[in-house]
Amino acid sequence: MKSCPFEYNWEYIVMYHDGVMSPDLEKRFEEHLVTCQTCMEMLLNLQNDLVAMSSMKLHTVPEELVAGKSRQGERHAFFQFVHEMLDMVSGSFGTGCFENVPAPAVRGKEKVSYVASALGVEVRLVYEERDLFNIEFTKVRGRSVELQKDGQSIEKRRDMKNDSFLVEELPKGTYSISIDEMHAMTFTVK
């Protein structure tokens, strides 16, 4: 069996496809493609995959998957109740991190809120009272959202008809949010 001089290497396939080979290397590779069925199939598979990907709606790959982290090793956001408000102790997760954004004033009182975006949905955490907080989900029309507390589903909405919804008076615990059945974020409120 004759060995491939290009060693069936994806780098050559991609360089040829992208047109970034030197003229001499490109000529040698084209001559090679005529005789190497494996490299030709790799090139055709790449072209087919790129055509398929260009016609699909793609989601951003969560950072923990890109970094090869397991769900147990994913980064978390941690909050605590301090002086009648929710305070972020530390945190980032997946594709973004919570930012401190003022909530609309209620009865003249400004409220602290933390906003994060995941898989196109905006999630806002706002202190309520008595060590409780609310979560407001926006940009959810046509989406499915599930909220879990300590591993148990507490709110599940499918094919939303509205742009937003509010889950009120949530106690301390570890929360997980899935959007369109994809894990989006995890955070803990102590």
C-alpha cells in the first residue's frame, strides 16, 4: 500500500481549500489529489460541511466546552445577600458573565441587578426582599427555558409567546438555566 506524501493531513486540505498554498505546493497538491482518494474525500467532506454550516443557524459554543471542561468543572457565578441587596461575590460562566446593571426604580427605590446573556436570552437577577430574589428572562419569544434549583426543575416554559417572563421570590440555592434544552449557565446564591 502506497503511503500519502501529505500524510492525510487536514492542514493541507484546509490550506488548499482556502487558497493559501504557495503556487509550487498547490501544483504538487493538485497532482496528488488526482491519485489519492483519501485526500480527495477529505476535501469533498470539508466542502460539504462548510456548505451545510453556512445554511444552519449556529449557536456559540460555551467556553467550558471549548476549554474541554466538564460540567462539574465549569465556572460558576456566586452571589450573596448583603445589607438588603444581592451582591455578586465572584463569577463568570460559559459564554459570558454577569454585569451589574441598575434595575428600573420601584417605588422610588433603586435596585441592584445583575444581567447576563446566554444563547441569545437575557437573564436579570434582582433582589426582592427577605433574602429572596427574582429572575427576569427577556428575548425568549419562540424559545424554551427551564430553571432548576438544586437539580430540581422549578419552572419550565416551552415555545414562548411573549418576549419576557418573571420568576419571583426565589430562595438561596444553586440554580441552573437551560435554553432550548442546552445548558446555558449555573449560579449559586448563598
